[in-house]
Amino acid sequence: MGDNRQHERPDRDSSANETAEHGDTEHAGTEHGDTRHQVAQDDIGARVRAAREGIDPLHVPVMLDRIVELLAPALSRPGAVFVDGTLGLGGHSEALLKACPTMRLVGVDRDTTALERSAKRLAPYADRTHFVHAVYSDIPSALDEAGVREADAVLLDLGVSSPQLDETDRGFAYAHDAPLDMRMDRTQALTAAEVVNDYPVAELTRVLRTYGEERFASRVARAIERRRAQGRIDSTRELAELVREAIPAATRRTGGHPAKRTFQGLRIEVNAELSILKETLPAAISRLGLGGRVAVLSYHSLEDRMTKRAFAALATDTTPADLPVPLPDRQPELRLLTRGSELPTDEENERNPRAQSARLRAAERVRRPSRQ
């Protein structure tokens, strides 16, 4: 959400089908366009350098330069609209507001604390910003509220943000003792404590296995059931220790903290992250104007897989194979701008360990959807 993220590193997908079969990738040249391409790249480089000026080195957003490089070309026209669907501390938005002086921002976040902080950070651009307290699946409504019909660029920086991890009372981190909360939107009712203490064992196992990708999900769920029979589990430290004891000793010695997958699964369940993302991708793309661009930063394989499939479905020619010519209304709506999912550089990973699990995908609208 705008700044550093931390998640389990997903498996790297090397599928050849992720390349842009029906269009050139972002850096592909044209037969007569090499000079224009170089000028464009020089301009993007200048925008990236401008965007980095004044950025707090302790809160550099994940893959900042690449995000600016991908989205700035769609935001160069006067009055272009950028939707930051996961505003967080506003780091990506601040960089793009600097790089694109006539751009307007619609900043969306479910976390009221994040909105307050980003509004202060982006106060110098107050005449070009509009903030909305909403889940990112509500991007169409946020655009309606801002009086905007189409967006020129959309960014989704998924997962939990650094401030949420670092604020111990939020309950996201197993490294600190705190109430079992994990709500990104603290106005909602469901907390991690309710999931841990009230879910049936079968449902809890499903959450940990599916969302946490925890192979010892049933062992952890049964351990939780035994402990909660003695009283409620209300603290992150108590849960983390319980999970550590439930994981086989040989497994505990590798792969980081034994509780990380359990905490990931609970967080995704509490915030309905995957079901919301499933709604968000088509909703956001539907409001993308011609030539508009969308970028998604994912932090585990479940998010990245959903993004890959959503982009691929709209980047494919769906003309029936038995027809001799392509049908205009079956041509791709999107052109993929990244070859598969891009990773942070080794330099960025060294500078910012929380970027290590990031995966970036981006696409550009090349055709408006056919009218139904």
C-alpha cells in the first residue's frame, strides 16, 4: 500500500505464455521508431530522477523507479488521472505527482490512518489530489465520487504496508506482542482473534492451508483448538509460540519464523484480500481509458496468479480457431508490458529486504471492450 511490503516469497513462474503474444512489450522498438523510442526513454529517465528527489530513504516504495517508468507515459497529458488503489503512505503517488506535473490523483485506501498520513505527506499537491476511504474493489465508485469517467493509470500495491507491520498494536507482526487484530480497516468488525477463537477447526485449517500455504495447517489448527479450550487466545505472542510448538522441529530450523504462514493466512482471511482482489481487477480495468495502464505489485503466489490470469484473459485473441480471419471484437483489450512477473533488482533487495517477495505485472489498454 504505497510503501514497503513484507510477505512470503512466491514460487517464480516461468511460463512462456506470459509474454505478450499479441503485442510488443514495453521496451520493443519499431522499424522506424528507434529515435522516437530513445527520446521517450530519455524523458522517462528524467521523470524517474525527478520522482526520486526528496523521497525519504527509510520509506522508499517497492520498485519505485519501474512503477514510474511504466505508468508515467500514460499520465503525460494535462489532467490525466492516476488511481492509487492502495495509497498507504503515498510514496508511489508522491513520485508520480512529481514526475507528472499535470496529473490528478485519486487515492484510495481502506486504512483511515494511512489516508490521514498520506494526506499530510501529499499536502503540497492538494489541488491535484482526492482521497477516498474505500476498499480497492470500489475503484469505480471512487472515480464516480471524484467526477472522473476513466482513469489513465491504476496501481495496486497489495498486501500489508510497513506502517501496519511497524505499529505493534495492529497485530500484523509475530515479532511483537500485541492484540490479535490484523484489520487493515479498523472500522470493520472481524478480527484475527475471532478467526482464531471462533472458527471451527475444519474452517481454520482451510484458511491456513489455502491462504497461508501452510503444509502443517491441520496440526496448527488442532493445536489452536486444544489451547482455546483452556481460554481465549488474544495475543500475537501467544499465537506465534503456539504455532512454533505445533510445527515439527526439523521444519522450524529452516524457512524463517514458523508462524509467518499462519499470520499470512489469518491476515488474508480477516481482510478478505483475495476475494476483494478478484473483484478489483476487472472493475479497475473496466474504467481504464484507451492507452491507460495498470500495474499490480503482488507479494505471494496467490495474488500473482490471480493477476496473471486476469491480464492474460484480456490480452488474448479469442477469435475461434476455425475462422480464417481475426474478428475485430475478439482482439485483445490489453497489451502486456512486463514479461511474466518482474522482480526487484538485487540492489533493491539488499537495500530494502521487504521488497524481496515483490512481483510486478503491468498492462496497457489497446482496445475498448465491445458493447454487450
